[in-house]
Amino acid sequence: MIFCDTSTLAKYYVPEAETGAVQRHLDGEDQVMASELARVELMAVFQRRLREGKWTRTEFQAVVRQFFKDETAKYWHWVPIDGDIVEGAVRAFSSLPESLLLRSIDCLHLVTAVHENFDEIFTHDRHQQKAASAFGLNFVSIK
């Protein structure tokens, strides 16, 4: 069982250098968990690729269909964002070093991983990689 953020899940669907390795790694896991925020973020990634002309409407629709099919098959296990996670993120910002750049959504991903008792997060996001240790997490990038 592993915990992934959106940057890793996006590589599962978006063809990039790491896509094959990410697919093999995640397909080999018994359970892939992520914050439910990743659902919205993934759709935003897909729509951005359509908007920027990197995907045709047909390619976009095919990826969205596959994503919904994977959801229906319970391939992804979404962790709901509850009040404890939000409170954890609020508290985290009050104690982070001033030199650390961390976006609010990224903080929620990290706090969710901690809340679910993971000791590492699979991320390709450089901000989360730099912040992971402040949350007691290790980060892993699949290459």
C-alpha cells in the first residue's frame, strides 16, 4: 500500500518520461491511496492539456473515460479531507520554516499522508519533496 500525490497519479495518465515506470510501480501495488483532492487536480491536469492543445478532444475524452473506469474499479482509494486534516494543515503552516515554499493543496496532501500513518509519499512535486521532512515523511519519486 502506498500514498501518492497528484504529481505521481498524473504521470499514470499523461505520457511523460516516467509514465511507464509509474504505471508498472502502481500496478504492482495492492492499494494506491491518495487524497480526494487529487481527483479534482487530475481533472484539472487533463483539462489543461486539452486547453493547451496537447491533447485533442478525443484524447481528452479517452483519458477521462479511463480515469472514471479506474475509479469505478476502485483502483484508486481516496482519503476524504476531514476537519482533522484541515486542522493539521492550518497548524503546519504556523510552524513551517519561513524559507519553505508550500502551497496549500500540497500541504493538505502531506498532512493526509501523515494522518493515514504513512511514512513516505510518492511525489514528483519539488515543493512537496522539499517539505516532506518537515512532516516526518520521506518522499519517493518513481523513475
